[in-house]
Amino acid sequence: MTTPPSRGGVDVLAVVAGGVIGTGLRYGIDVVFPVADPGFPWPTLAINVIGSFVLALLTATLWMRSSTPGWVKAGVGTGLMGSFTTFSAFAVSLFSEATAGRWMTLVLYLVGSLVLGFAATVLAFRLAKRRAAA
């Protein structure tokens, strides 16, 4: 379900272009919805859950078509979605909660991220399957 290594310059350009767009979207959400310190990292949670849903939906639909070019998969999957979602922000948020002694927030964020991300992925695959059957 991951994008295979690049086989050409078009793939690399697609990943870079997707990365620019995903990073811009990510930054925009962080600017519009800043996290108060101390505060629950809602923007990062929302970004990662939305990203889980979108990547799963793409994997279950667009990726399954043999006509989808590799550069599209690389640009949208690795580039756009890879730069929009981020495990590093998740890990740093957890570390910040731990060093501040906000253990309940840390546990809620950790469990919520995993449960909601997985639920979004399952939902996307089910929607794609239902759509394909219709």
C-alpha cells in the first residue's frame, strides 16, 4: 500500500509538488487553529485522522486502478499525504504532554489518535467497497 521507489524524474517532481501542497495545507491549519499552551493538540489529531481517511480512500479506489500512473500515486500518496500528516508532530506533542506532566492528556491523545485514525481508515475502505459494489 506504499508508493514504490521512484523510477523517474516525473515521480520525484510529483512528490515535491505534492509535498509543497501538503505542507502548505498543514501549515494553514496550524495557523488557523493554533494550540493554546497547555492545550490538547486538536489540529495535529484532526490532520492525522483526516489524512488516514483520505489515504485509505485513495488506496481503496484510485490506487486499485491499473490506469493510475505511478507519478500520481507518488505525488498524492508520498508527497501530498506524507507531508500533510506527520508522525513527528504526533511524537513531539506526546513528549510535550509528558514533560509537562499532563498524563491524562497524553493518554487521551495517544489512544484517540490510534483509535480515530484506524476508524477513519476502516470507514474509508468500507465506503470505497460500498461504492464499488453499487
